[in-house]
Amino acid sequence: MKTITISTENCETYSSISNFFIDYYMTEANGEFVKVYLYLVRLLNTNSNITVAGIADHFNLTENDICRAIKYWISRDVLKLNYDGKGHLKGIVLLPLHSPSLDLKMETDAVSILRLDAASDTRQVNYDNVAAATKEIATTAYAPANTEISPPAKPNYSSTDVEKAMKDSDFEDIIYLINTLFGRPVTQNQISSILYIYDTLHFSLDLFEYLIEYCVDRGKKNIRYMESVAIGWYKDGIRTRQQAKDQVYQTNSVAKTVFKALGIRSDRTITPAEIEIINTWTNDYGFSEELIGKACEVATLSKPTGATLNYVNGILEDWSRNNVKTLADVDAIRKAHSAKLTSEKSGTKSTGTISNFNDFRQSTSDKAIDDMERRLRKEVNG
């Protein structure tokens, strides 16, 4: 085969973008932030004086928009700032990028690195100390609490409370991100829900950013849905971005298994109520995905056309009461149930008090079922 060449019809130049950025960093970032980073790469070899105002004009954005983008990429260890001896900003440095398999991703407050003490003699940030501290946080394993944490009640925020919150740069960043990703400005009534998550549930900026991204990824650009998810995370003891990501990964994996077994559309958005049920199975009962899949199998065998999430919940509640931990324990229950049926037919009593293998309640009470179904309908339709 003859060789070919690739060329252009004019003197265009090209910028080199790391595949790590495309594969890992870009997937989680706001589109405006991605544009700013790409433009910084473009400016890397221009040898011209750069200003934040100039970048803002290029994109028809505000200078605050550009600063937020730079703050975001600093928090992801993509950029860093250089200062001169007098503490004046003199440059932006593009840092080498890494695959998550090669370097643990830092989970930091998206603007904390930029907050330098005005009274300090130097404005240089010690990135080694920041990295060491954030790496310790990021490597903390997610260990759900054994008991559910009750969320505090939502206060009745006054206009003074809202005005005070709007002066907080972190809260301002949150409002900006919601407005940008939801595609519409938040209302005054919605601000109280956002302030509840930030001020009362004490979500850090980093965790709040992930909460917003989580909702947008699921097509739920809805403050009520976001508040429901936040309350669920609070109940489960989630306090960092990494803990939230770990739980979301685990829940999604189990949900796929359950939805497939029960014939539920896999592309349907999982609701907070369903998340709460699945987290009860994995966190409170301690069941593995394999055992949950087995419960779904039992449910569909018992009710081929009517197996529901609540019915599976009844099975797993029963297994939890009987201290089921492995598939062998499930098999023991099945054999004990078979022996019980055989003895009843022969007129003799069987020892043991094992529950019927295929006859499970859908929940602990009719009220619980009604409440669960009401919440599911409300969230799916909301």
C-alpha cells in the first residue's frame, strides 16, 4: 500500500492535549472550565502578555467566571499559580497530568488553595503540604455507619441569612455552578434548600460540587431531588466527595443487578427512595451484591410476573433476621424449608423455626409499603 501524508491548506498550528485530560479530567468538569483550560493550553506558546480580562473577553464571560475555572483546575492539580517575591501573581503553570491508576486523585476544596492569608509575608502556597493533607483525606476508606444519622430539621432562613450566605465565596460558587449546569437561575425559595445543604448539613464545596454533578448526570436538574439525595448521603454518614463516589459506585452496581433481574429498564434514573433501600441492604444488612442477586432470583421464581423491589426487600429482611451471610446459608434455609414441608405432609413436626423460603412479606407493614410506593411515584414524576 502506498503511504499517505496529512497536511493542511494553510499555516494553522495545533495544540497538544494530554489524553489523560480527555479520558479522566474532562469527564467530570463543567464545560466552561474545560474551555478555559483548552484556551490556556493554546496560550502556552504565544509568548504574549495574558490577562484574566483578555481571556474573559475571548469567551464573552466575566472575570469571575475565569477565576472560578482557574480555581477548579488548581483544586484538581491541573494548574498552579506562581508569585514573585512581593506576593504578586506572575504566572499560571500547567502541571503534568496522571492516570488515576498511576496517581491518586486529590479531593480538595475547589477554592481553598487560592485563599492566601493577606497578612502573610509571602503568597507562595506550599503545594507539598496541601497534597499531603488532601491525600490523607482522599485515602480514607468509606465505612458506612451501622446506625442511620438523623438529619437536622430545615431552619426557616430569613432574608438576612440569605444575604449573609451570598457573601460567602464558597456559597456563591455553588449558586453559580447550579445556575450554569441546571441552565436556569435558582429562585429565592430554592436558595433555602441550597443553604440547608450547605449550612445545616455542612456539605463542603467539593462534596456539593459532586452532588450537583451527580444530579445533572442523571438528568435531574431539580433542587428538590438534589436535597433528597443530600439528606440520604447525610443519613449514611457521607462527608467527603470520595465517600459519595464510593457509595454511588456501589449502589449503581447493585442497582444494575437488581434492575436486570426484575426486568426494570436499566436506563431509568434510580430514585433516592430506591437508593435508600439498596443502601439498607448493603450497609445495614451487610449483604454482598451476589446475595442480593440471589434474593432477586428467589423473588422472580416465586412471582415470575410480579416480583418488585419491595418483595426483594421482604426476602432480604427475612434473611437478615435469620443471620444469612453466604449463599450456603441460603441453601441451608431452602433445605430446612423442604424438610419442614415433607414432615408436615407426613404428619410429623420438623425441628427449627426457619421461615418459608418463597413466602416473604413485601415489607414490615402495609403502611411501609404504601409510604415507599408513594415516595417512588412522587420522585419519578417529580
